[in-house]
Amino acid sequence: MRIILFGPPGCGKGTQAVFISKSLSVPHLSTGDMLRGAVSSGSEIGLQAKEIMESGGLVSDKIVFSIVKERIEKNDCEKGFILDGFPRTVNQAEKLDLLLSENYKLDCVLRIKVDEEEIVKRLIIRAREDDKLDVIKNRFKTYNSETQPLIPFYEERNLLYNINGMQEIEKVSEDIKKVIGAI
Ligand code: AMP
């Protein structure tokens, strides 16, 4: 299956992606992890991405798409994959559509719905320094302006499934399994 996990920062999509990846035996593709890997390896991409990531902004579509394309074209993605943190802009979603349409199609976009005010409060309690607070605020600003428009984009394609993310982790997981099982 080819699944996108979608939701605002702090909604728990990384945790859920690990569960689904194990239960379906398909790779978990996290662009955040890939970019952090590039940063720590000191590669050209990492050098370009570092500052933007630290500020809570978005790395350019060109860079992100190139790493996703390279990863999706590997053999282990033939049976499917879980995308976590990608796409984050309509342009990325359109590029993904084109890439997949040559061979495969997406099965679903699982949107983990949370009360954003509540999540921001929780994250702010954890962030003790002002600069971290600014990064959190910037991540939500970016999500609202760049990433939210993907909701109607996937709704129009009948691919969007809402999951209540304001529950225990295990319950969110169960709900996700039910949706996947019914597709
Ligand atoms: P994440 O771990 O998914 O929260 O990603 C960490 C950071 O990596 C984000 O705040 C962005 O700066 C960058 N990033 C991850 N995925 C993308 C993407 N699809 N497009 C642009 N930037 C991304």
C-alpha cells in the first residue's frame, strides 16, 4: 500500500508511521529523518537545508523532491511505503502525483486530526527557551499557509481519511488499522 500520513507538527504521525510500517512491512519514508541525516553527514543538501530546518521553515521543493524520488525508486518501495512529512506543499503533491502515475497510485492519505491550540500549548510547555518557542510558532505558521491546502487537494481526489488524533496512541493506531483494512 502507498500511504501518506498527514497532520500538523506534534500530532504523532511519526509514531504512527513506525507502527503502520511494521504491520504492513513497507518502508517508513520520513523526509525529516532523511534531511536530518543529510545535515549530520555534512552533504551539500544538508548544508543547504540546515538553517531552514532550524528556523521551522520548509526546505525547497526541489531538494526535498529529489531525495524522495531517489528513495521511492529503490526496490524496497515496490510493495508500497508510508510517507511521513511529505508532501508538505501543493507543488510537492503534484510532483508526487506525476512520479507515481507512471507506475502506481496512492491508496490513501491519513489525516491525523488534532486540536491545534492544545498541541501548541503542550509543545510550548516543553520548550523552555524563547528561540525554541519561535521555531514552534514558525512551524505552525508554515503548516497553516503551505501544508493545509493539501487537505482540499486530497479531498477532491477522494483519498483523504480523517483519524481522531486526540486519543491514546494505541487507540489512534487501532483507528488507522480499521481504515487501512477497509480500503
Ligand atoms: P519533520 O521531522 O517532518 O517535522 O521535519 C523536520 C524539518 O525538515 C521541517 O521542519 C522542515 O524544515 C524539513 N522538512 C521535512 N519534510 C519536508 C518537506 N516535505 N518539505 C520541506 N521541508 C521539509
